[in-house]
Amino acid sequence: MKTLREVAADLPAKASEKEINKTSHERFSRVRHESVTPPVKGGSWNWPMAEPNRPLSTMASESRALQELFATALSRCGDPSQGHRWALAIGHDEFSHGGMFSVADGRKNMNLSFAFLELGVHNILGDNALFTPVVVRHSWFKLIQGGLGAMFGKHLKLHLLSQTGLATAGATITVFGRNVLIVARTESIIADLDGHRMSLNSNGANGFKPCLRHCNMLKKNSGTAELDPANFVEVSYADPTRFRWQTNADVFAAADLVSAARARWTAGIMTKDRFEKLQMTCGLKFALRGILLDPELRRKVDAVGSAVIDWVHAGLQDGAFTMEAYLLVQAWETAASFQAACATLDMICAAKQGRVGSREGSAQLRRAHAERFRLHEEAHGTENILPKHRMMHRMRRARRGNASNPTAPHGKHGAPRASSICSATLDARQLCSANCTAHRSYL
């Protein structure tokens, strides 16, 4: 209310917290959509959310600045059509209100936003072109059948496959009096490793197969890679040329196998222990209403190829650079490994600022990160390597400039938003410096 008091003179006479909340609820009612979602304990629950494409048309009609962004994109990229779909980027991350030391307050939310890459990477990173139709309490999706994966699937079907879905009929917006039909394909789904685990119902970083993108990558000390080194590698392996990409068909086949095994266990034909071991081997958990078992979403969403883990999570949030900084202040003789980690961040900043092409930058980053893994293993062994450190290998090549890997919104640990981190080299240096200072103070 302090801010309201400061600007009270510029507001209408009846402006108050109550009136502002009333207006906010009235505006939400225009875009409100309720989706029937079955809880774990039975019954039904109506999940209130914003129908994703209504805020898009509403905000565009009310904001001249947003219309200017769309007008610029239309003149540069042309009108979208069924044969020329725009690129849709979806990002989701958990966020806790309050300070960085008060995160266990029961108000943790999963926020989901989307943007079109044609609007320009700087507009997306600056939040000018982000739309946020979904905010879900963490406690909610824990009580829903299928968890976050089921809720994410419902959002995607509404966003992409409904009567005004971006992948079907399209959503209409008004740009300076002209109606434009927006049709799009899912280019990127951006989240941290745990977010992808929840949305795809995988076993995640602690699973036997921690990586959804590579079929032959196993967890550390798996025992299997040692017995069959020709076909398997562990997550701590330094050479990325040994990684085998898996396709959507491979993942869908594994999901079908887990689903069939679930049916056999329910019928009493398979033991529970064998069913759980099969889930571990496939790297997936059974989720009846999950994305991987939905026939419509299988046809429209590239579940494997579109999965992106942003560089801030992979590098700086308990990531590769953070670990190198921690080990550096413990023993300076390992500086070569730390400097190699710095080199990877320099390459990312160069790509973000357009100083190096995305294809060239992707190849350079891949080689540099492989060298960092080699130096790290020489200096420290594999004890401190986590699955998310491996994700630095997987920065997507941009299909349109540098916009194919926008950074996911940051959240619960109180770090700055990613948009403010990756917009300039100076900000990245400040964050890296803060990492080093924090570890030095800890020691």
C-alpha cells in the first residue's frame, strides 16, 4: 500500500486496494478458463487458469507498445500461416514470494510463460513480449493425478489444440486495426532439470537414466557402463561424441512399455518390484494423463527436441561454474579447470550479444565444455559432477538469430531474474563474482 499512497494524487478518487483487486478479478474473468482435473483422492476439481490465447489477443488490443512489437515482427518475418508457422517458446519455473531466506512459506508457485521468437530475443529477455497464463501453487499439482505433467498436458492441449489453438485454427490479434491470425509450432520448452522431470514424468537427475535427450547416458557409478563401455557412458564422461541422441519415437516406445507394464502389475500378472525396476530402466514413471502418453500431443509437440535447459540453471544455479568456483577457493592449483568454466560462460555471453554466430558458437561451446570436463576430472575426479552440469553441452542452435534458447525465469533461491542476468556481459560478471564471494565467505 505504500506505493498506492505515493501515487494517490494521480489516481481516481475511488482507487483503493479493494477497488484495484475488484478490477483485477473482473479482468481475469474475461480470460478465465476452468479445466476439470481429477485429484489423487478421487472426485473432481476445477482448475482456474487463463485461457492462453485470450490474454494474447486482449493485451495486444490494449497495448500500443505490444502492437508495435508485433508490427515490426510481421514486417520482418511475414504473416504466420499454416505453411509458415511462428516459433513458440514456453518456459516454466518455480518461484517463491519473499526473500531468499524465506522460501519455505507454503506459497511456492509454478509460473508458466510463453513468447514468440519472431518478436526478438531482446524483447523476450526484457519481459516486454512474455505472456503468463498459468500460475499454479506447488501444493496443488502434488495432489493431482499425474502431477505437474498432467496439468502441463492440459495447458498444451488448450494452448495448441483447442478451437483457437496455435497449432490448429490459430489465435487472432489486432495490430493497428488489422486482424492477424497467429499460428505457431512449439520450438522450445524451457525449464530447469527438475521442471522437465515433473512435466515429462521422468525419473530426473537421480534416476538410472538422468538424461532425456541421450539414450546411452547413465548415472554415475551405475555399474552397467563399466560392463558395456561400447554402448553406455555415465553422466561424468567428458567426450560428447559418445552420446547417442534418442528420438521421440524412442521415448514414446518407453512410455508405452511402462504403461503396458503398469496394466500387467494392476492385473496381478507382474510383481511390483519388477514394475518399479522397469520404470527405473526406462527412465520414466507411469502417468496416465502425462504428455508422453497423449496421442494428440505426441503429434504436435516435439517432447525431446524442444526440451531446453537454460544456461543460467545449468551453469550458475548449483551448476558447473558454481562447483568450479567452490573448488577453486579450496585449492588454487586447480585454476585451469576454473578458467575453462569461465571460457564457456564467455562464449555464451558472446552468442547472446550476437558477437558470434549461433551455429559457430554452439560448436565452440561444445568443444570448450568437453575440455572443461576433462580438466575437471583431472583435478577433482568425478565426485562433484552433477547431471545438470552435463546440460551445458546441449545449448540449442538458433534457427532465427540468437533467440532459440531464451533463459527461463528464475525463482525460489532469490537470484536475479535471468532476463537481467544474460542481457549484458557486465551482469554475468557480477553474478559470477557474487558466486565466488559467497563461496569464499562460506569457507
